[in-house]
Amino acid sequence: MEADGFLRRRRMTAERAGGDAGVAGASAGAEVRWLGGRIWGVSESLVGSLSPRIGSETEIKNVILVSGGPPEVTLADSSEPDYEGLPRGASTSTHMVAGAVAGIMEHCLMFPIDCVKTRMQSLQPEPAARYRNVMDALRRIITTEGVWRPMRGLNATAVGAGPAHALYFACYEKLKKSLGDIIHPGANSHLANGTAGCVATLLHDAAMNPSEVVKQRLQMYNSPYGGVMDCVRAVWQREGAAAFYRSYTTQLTMNVPFQVLHFMTYESLQELLNPHRQYNPSSHMVSGALAGAIAAAATTPLDVCKTLLNTQESLVGLPAAGQGGGQRQGTHRHITGLAHAFRTVYRLGGLPGFFKGVQARVIYQMPSTAISWSVYEFFKYGITKHQHEKRIAQWREGEK
């Protein structure tokens, strides 16, 4: 009886103070519930099969009893649970599902620009593949090679991006929290963010590197490969399995500083734009775009070297020494290692060669990282909220 009276008093207070906000909240809640049924159904079933609950029993009880009133009061007053009010730390499987979706969407939506970037980083392009800028490149590729040409290699990227980004975000979130609790409990730690980003990059690049090799070879002008499987077979037969990881150390050399800058900038901007760390799409988008642009511009020289190692352009191969110290015409050795790639880029393009395609890279990375963070945070929030509400509903049923 006492709990019922308390509940009625709280509801009357909410009605007097709510007004239009209450109507808006109910409408938003209805929208989320509709979206929950449509969007989160598949994701939730996947996550549920991996991890049946979000947090520990203690975490759930802490959220329920945080107001000090009966459980029904807390639930009745909050039809739209706050992002930070959810159980602290979504499950690893939630991070993996949200990360996989974000990675696939990011790479698929930005793939045409990625194709242009790869071509503009070519050190000795053929006359027909020399472009003034990104839009000129896209227009000429579509006009001369067909409307689907900028999408060639997309399937290879989609296959690699899912598992790569699942590992990437799950590892980053786990390490960021663990290290942050040790280094600077209860506050943002740049050291924890940077370290977590480094380790996450190791896993991401290990999963993504073979897809990158295939994708970039298919993106080149006059690519000799008929498709993804033809490229995989040809590279395996002619260059061996090691060819799929020839650029791995360079990729890490580029991506480790890229991700350190990326994560540190993103988390710093979130501290400024979204200090309470609530689900805020605009802040995630702006922070992601600016973080991606800064990191992309700073690491362009390493990206040029990575593209050279992946594509092994025949025109820049150096003659291999023949027997007796002579040269065999038409025979080329592979460009291997970061130092070799740096020397080759400098020999053929000088210092400006290290910044070939910088415009395309920044134009690619800004929306790419904005999409990645926005989609990731959207799915992480939605899946966690949906699971939390489901668990509360089960708890209420058990109390009856």
C-alpha cells in the first residue's frame, strides 16, 4: 500500500511537470519500441546467443534501485532509459555486433572514394588514369570504365571488414575500460585510449590485410584480374601466401599512429561536446569526422607506401640481378618492407610523392569515421537498451 501511494504521488508530480515533454517522451519511446522490433530483432538474437545478459546481477539491481524507490517507480518514470543509466559497460558481444555492422557500412558507403584514393596514390599512372581531383576521377572512371567500376572489390572488403571491426571495437572498449580504471579511475585517460587503440589495431589489421591486398589490386587502372577469386588464386600461385601480409608491418606502422591520433582526438572531442557521454548522434558524427581528418592527413605518407606494397605496380619494379651480375630484362623483384617502399616513393616522386592522394584520403576518412562512430554508437545503444528492457521485463514477471 505504501509503495502504491508513493507510486501515485510520483506519477502525479511527473504529470504536472511533464506537459508537452511527456507527450514528446511517449512519442520517442513509441518510436524506439517500433525500431526495436524492426532493427534490433536480428542483432539482439545474435547477441543473445553469444551473451544472454548485459551485466551482472549486481549491476542490474544498482540501476533499478538507484532512485531509492520501488522498482516500478524507476521503470514508470523512465520509458526512455538514459544511455549512461544502462548497466555499466555493454557486453563484449554487443561491441562485436555493433562494430561489425559499423565496419561493413563504413567501407561499403565510402568504397568509390576509396577506389579513387588508391588510383591517385599510384606513383607512375598511365595517362588515362591521371586525375585532377576526386570528382574528376569519379566522373572519368564511370564514363570510360562503366558505372560499376568504382565498386570493384567491394565484396572482398565487406567480407574482411565485418570480423576486423568486430575485433577492433570489442578490444578497444575492453582495454579502454580496464586500463582507464587503473590509470585514471572515473575520468578520461589519453594513455588508456591510445594504448587500447594500438592493441585493437593489431587485431583489426591481421583480419583486414588480405582483403586490402585483393581490394587494391582490383581497384588499379587496367587491373589484370577477373574478380576476387581470380585475384586470390593469381597472387597465391605467383607470389605465395606471404604476399597477403607483405604490407602488414607497414599497415601497422601507419595504423598505430593513425588510431592513436584518431581515438585520442575522438575521446577529447567527446569530453568537450558530450561530457555526460550520453547517446548523442551529432556529437558522435562531428567527433568522428574531425578525428578521422586529422589522423588521415598526418599518416598519408605511410598510406602511400602501403598502397605501393599492396599493388606492386609493375612500372616501378626494379630489375633483379641476374647470374654473373647481369640484368635480366623484364624480370622484377618485389618491393618489400617499409624502407624499400620509402626509397622507391622518394626516387619516383620526391617529397610530394609521399602526399599523393592526400585530398582523397581526407575526403574518404572524414565521412568514413563519422559513419563508423555514428553507426557503432547507435547499435551499441539500441542493443544494450533492448536487452536491458527485456531483462527488466523478465525480472518484473518473476516478482509477480
